[in-house]
Amino acid sequence: MTSRPEPDTSSRLLPYYITLVVTTSVVVGVASWVFGRHPDAGPLVLLVAMGVLSYVLREPDVTSRIGFSFLSIILLASGAILGPFGAWFVGLTSQAVERQRMEWFKRLFNVAMMALIGVAGATAYILCGGVSSLERVSGFSDLALRVGLPLMVADVVQCITNAVLVAGAVALSQPVPFWVFVRRILVSSGVAYIGYGIIGFLFVVLWYPAGLGAFSALLVMAPLLAARWAFVQFGEEQRSHERVVETLVTSLGTKEPPAVERSARVAQLAEWTAEELGLGPRQIATVTYAATLHEIGHLGVPTRLLRRAPGALTDSERRVVDRHSVMGARMIEGIDFLEEARSGVRHQGERYDGRGLPDGLAGADIPVAARVVAVVTALEAAMTEDPVGVHPSAELRRRLGSDTGRFDPAVLEAAWAALDKHGLPTGAGAVSAS
Amino acid sequence: MRLALYRDPVALVVGVLGLVLSVAAAVSTGDSPGVDGQVSLLVTVAFALSIVLGEWFQLSAPGFRGSAPIATAAALAFAFAVHVGPVELAFSTPYVLAVTSVSMALGAGARVLGGREVSLVETTGRFLAVAVAAVIYRNAHLGQSPGGPPHDDSLVPWERAMLMLAICLVALVADALFTSILRAMATADLRRPFVDEARSSFALSGAVAVTGVLVALALPTLGVMALPLFILPLVLTLFAFRRYVSIRATYLQSIRTLSRLTDAAGYTPSGHSERVAALAVRVGRQLGVSERDLLDLEYAALLHDIGQLALVEPIPGGATVLAAPADQRRIAADSVAIVRETGVFEGAARILEHQTTPYRQVRELGEEIPLTSRILKVVNAYEDLTAGARSARAREAAVERIYLGLGYEYDPRVVDALLGILGSHHD
């Protein structure tokens, strides 16, 4: 439920960002000790233990970028039960037990961020009139107004703080636009993050008004574990998609080994281009899947034709090879999550001016995935056949631009911009859509 | 096999009996809050509504025990509900069970009318669990007589929580026992259904039971609002369950797609994998393979030829049985590699690993070859040799070829089962 970044070391601004976050976190922590209330030792120890547990039980990195745990719920409850300093401390200590090795600056950033999220929630709670002497609250309306509502606000504040801090680090280390990433986090897990915040409220109610005390921590583990399971499903869904796509590419690889690397390079280029075009998370995924699978139809083309150089094919053989896009789209029929990507595979041979194959679509009628695949496959082919270093030469730019009517000019521009920013993909990492 | 037919009527009788008895008991003992008990009526409406809705929004997925988490949690909480806010509720066990059974019947009835599936066994099992919980807590522990007030047990909250959790455990065991006894009537083996039952529902039942207890514990503080508030996390988890089901669907779809790839690429005759899968499952069932292994066998059969994609030229007719043993093994190895790539079909991959191993290695070298692999080998050979033809001549020719390898290539027991099925099919 908490998002953590895996920053690269590539950016020069990143160390400054991490220093800024860490310093802010320390200053805020000290301030909360000086101005806020001091938590009782018993509840503090218990919540720290739960925080550590949540981190140990976290879903080991769903993608390369985001991992899940129910720490956010613990932080939320800490804000009400312990106050700002307590919540800060729970966030700070949550990563005390670490199973895997992580570079020290990543860890430092994560620790500082968790502490900040805790303080942010606790402060929002106080500002919205949340009470600190929870023993004295009774009755539903009192609980709802003076505990429930403030906790809800605190929940939203925590979620946004988390998303913004992570997106900041990612935007600096990898050239993903900041808002693309914020949106990606909020869309993928924001609703559940906020929804499961209710458990934090229930935890508080059980602890004080219901008189269960520390025992409530044990009981509340059941909904917390259910929440964890639910969050694992988010990751599993994405992983299942990646696995299915990878398996299809592997199948293609048994017939045409070079296709695997080509598909990875094209997919990476397509993902960058889609990000550059400002598409939403779902569409970016569609474009990436279509690009990864754009040659899947080669499975239906005789191997001897695939092994021959394109120039050595007769016209009829050429037509057989060109039919691969239609065949590929038919092959992946019946897999629900690839439904949109399918049209991207089918229409990759269309021309922007409407004189392409197989259906002669033109302009915006061509699915955006197909327009992107058309551009990035042409780019990839040109640059692999004639390696020009990391950045595309002006010569290449002119050559691709000269075929007016072949490509969507906006997509072509976005692809050039992506290439300028990232360089040519290596094809090492296979699929990475989210 | 025939006994299985009686499963649902038995459950129906038990369920209706529970419904009638609880209502009759509530009426005859006068155990109801009456029109004066406004809080009690409000509580009744809230719980009844949750149970009806919970029965409507059931969970079911292949390989998963059907359940109605929200209904069960609400009903358990209702069984434990004594104080709501400052008010003491004026009813006892018969009333609780009458309201629960009527609500469950309404929910199930709505499902039937809506054309959805209802498992009488599972619905009755749930009611049984609630009845056990109510009787133990209200009658045995609190000494509450119908229509009478509960005795004060002066437990502190955490002790009460422990007690309720223990009662829930007993109730859930009763439920699992009931369901597995009814299932065991078909197989005459009680242990396995019970273990399967308990294993497939353990985590979810745990969350449901705790939710019920939490609602009951929060009722004195939060009033009726405790019900929707504490149920909410469970509702969110139901959405996650839907996601879980769609993930499994994705894998199944990918298997179907992968199994069609070799057809589409012209390596195998159209529909070959599907035919092998259907026949292999029938042979497996005949030989008493468990349902879980049958699923793996089906997947393995659907994917068994995918390694052929690596061939430059297709084998004539896609018949691997005609290929050289070394080629057969290479194709199998490629298939295994692709199936492993999914990371979730390990069972199918294991079957495929032994797909080409001749049966004599079991006899002569004592090698362990799974029965499912032997089935796949025989069925695939048969399908390859008939090449989809269904004529008696094609069948006899194929059977003759298989007989030549009997005991050397093929397991005679599997061949017998195959012949039995083919015979019953055609004669």
C-alpha cells in the first residue's frame, strides 16, 4: 500500500533531492517532538512492531518500481493514537529489519519518506479537529466527526504525499514525466490505498472506545492481511500480463531467436514514445504490448522466408511475409487484456495517408498503438541496420521524414524526442509495461 | 456415483428443516423483540439486509469453494450481538436463527430468480455454522433462555474476543464437516474432502470469522454503524477476489492461445491439442486421477506440441509420434521451457518433462514417470496416428500401431483405459 521507488544513480539532481527529503524529514521530526505531544511507550512499541512487521510482509517488488505493504494503515492509526512524533518514529523504524540488500541512499530516502508520510497524516488529523485523548470519545456521531472524518482526510493526505515523493525521485532518476508517474500510482493503487484506510479507523475504535487495548492489534491483523492479499492481486494481475506476453515472445523466439531482442527494443522505444505523447497508463500499456507482440505473426510465416533478406523475396513471398500482422492479431485473439493491443498489431502496416495495409485506414482512424508501432519498428530497423551511435543522425531523421504520408507526424516527433532523451534501447530488459 | 445425486436434496431437507424449526421455535417461545423494541428491530433490519445482500454477492471460482463472506460475517456477528450502543437486545437464539435462515433463503431465492447458481450444500453449511455459534454463545455461555435476558458473564473485552474466536472456529469446523460429509457420499472417503474443504477456505474463513467477531465487539460502542464499517474491508477484498479470478482467467486464455499457435502456424492439424486434451482427461478420470491433476493434465495436453514451433519445416501432419526419438525429446524440451516461462503451470511442465519417456524405463530402470505423463503419451500417439480421422479403420490402424509398442513404449493399463473409452464411444 506504500509505494517505494528504486532510484537509479544516473541523475545528478537526485542526490540533492534525496538530501532535501531527508533534511526535511529530520527537521519535521525534531519539530514534532518539540511542539507535538510525546507518545506513551507501550502503544509506541506495539505500533513500531506492527510497522516493522508490515515492512517484512511487504510484497517483494511487484514491478521494478513499486512495492506494496500495509504500512500506510499502521502510519494512519499511529497518527491518531501516538500523534505526529509517534507517527514519524513508526515510519522511521519501519525498515529496521531488512531482508534484502539495498543501496544506502535508497534506504535513507525510503526511511525519510515513510517518516514524512507519518507526520503528514498525523498533522492533517490534528488540523481537521481529530482528538488526541481517544479514551474520552464515545457514541457514533462523536467518533465519526472527531476521529473518523479527520482520519479520512489524513488518509488522502498520506496517499498524495507518498505519490508525489516517489514521483519526484522517479522523475529525476528516470526520464518519466512527473505527472505521468503520479497518475500511474494514483490510478493503480490510489483507490484501494484510501479505501483500506478504514482499517486504521477501526483499529483506533477497537483500541480505545471498545476497550480492547493492545489486543486490538492482534484482531486487526486479519483485515490487514486481507488488505495485503488484495494488494498482492494488483501486482499479480500486472505480473500475469507480463508473463503471458513474455511466454508468447519466447514461443516466437523458439522459431526466430533474434525476434526476442528486437521485440524488447521496439517495446522499450514504444513505451518511451507513448509517455512522450502523454498517453494514460492504460494506453501506454496497450502500446507497449502491441509493440512487444508486433511480430508474433511470424510464427505463421515459413521459416525459410523469415531467414532470407527482405530484398531477396519475390513479390508473392513478400505478400506472405506482410500478412504476418493480420495473422498475429488473429493468433492472440481470446486473451482479454490484449484485446486493444490486437488492433495495434493488425494495423501496424497502415499508412497515415490511408494507402497502407491491411484495411487502408487513415489518420486518426488508425489505432494509436498501430501508429506508434509503425514508427518505432521503422526506427529500430534503420538504426540496427546502420548503427550510428547512441543518438540518431540527421541523415536518418531526413530519411524517415522524407516518406511523407507513411507516419503520423506527431508520433514521429515524439519518437525523436524520446530517442534524444533516452538514447537507443539495448534490448536487455524484456517487457516493461505497467 | 449415483449417491452424488442425493447430495443436494439432503442439503435442501436439512436447510428447510432449519428454516422451519427456527421460525417455529421463535414463534412458539415468543422470542421476538415485539414492536416496542425499536433498536432491536433496527438491528434486525440491518443484519437481515446484510445477509440477503451477502448471499446475493457470493464468491465462486473454479477450484475454489463457493462462499458468501459478507453474509457469514454478518450472521456470526448477529449470533454474538447482545448489546447495541447502551441498549440490551431483547431476543435470543430462536429469533436470531429465524431471521438468519429467512434472510439466507431470500438471498438464495433472489439468486435463483436472477438465473445465478446456488449451492444448497454451501448455503445450508453456512446456516449450520451460525446455528452452532448462536447456541454455544447465547445458550451455553450466557445461559440465555428464549425470550429471556442474557446473564452477565463479566468478561473483559479481550477475553470475550478470544471466546468468540474459539466459538467461530468450532462453527467453521462444523460447516466444513457438514459439506465434506455430503461430498464424501460420492467418494466414500471423508478425510480427503474435509482436508480439501478446510484448505481451500482456510484463509478466507479466518478473515470472515474475525470480521464477525469485530462487528460484535464494536456494536456496544459504534451502534448499528459497526456493521457497515467493519464489513467494508471485506467488501474491498471481494473486489480483489474478482481481480484474482480474472488473473486465473488470463492464464487460461493464454493456454488456449498458446495451444492454438501451432495450428495457426501450420505445424499441427487444426484442433489437435484440444482433441488430445479432451481424450486425455477422459482417460485420466477413468484411471482415478484427482481433479487437480486432471487440470494439470489438460493444460499439459493443450501445450504438448508447442515446442514444434522451433522446427524449420513442419513434421508431416504434426505427428510427433512419427518423428525420431531425439527430435521428439527436443520438441518436448522446448515445450517444457515455454510452459515454465509462464511461471504458474509447474504441474503441466512436470507432466511434459516425461512426455516422451518410454514406459519400459519404469519397468526396467524403476524410473518414476507420473501416470499423467503416461496418459499423455498414449493419447497423443493415438491422436497423431488417427490424424483426427474418426473412422473405424483409422482407429484400428492406430490401435494396432500402439499395440506394437505395448509395454515397451506405452503403459498397458493406460492403453486398456483408452480402448475402453473408445469402445464405449463407438459401440
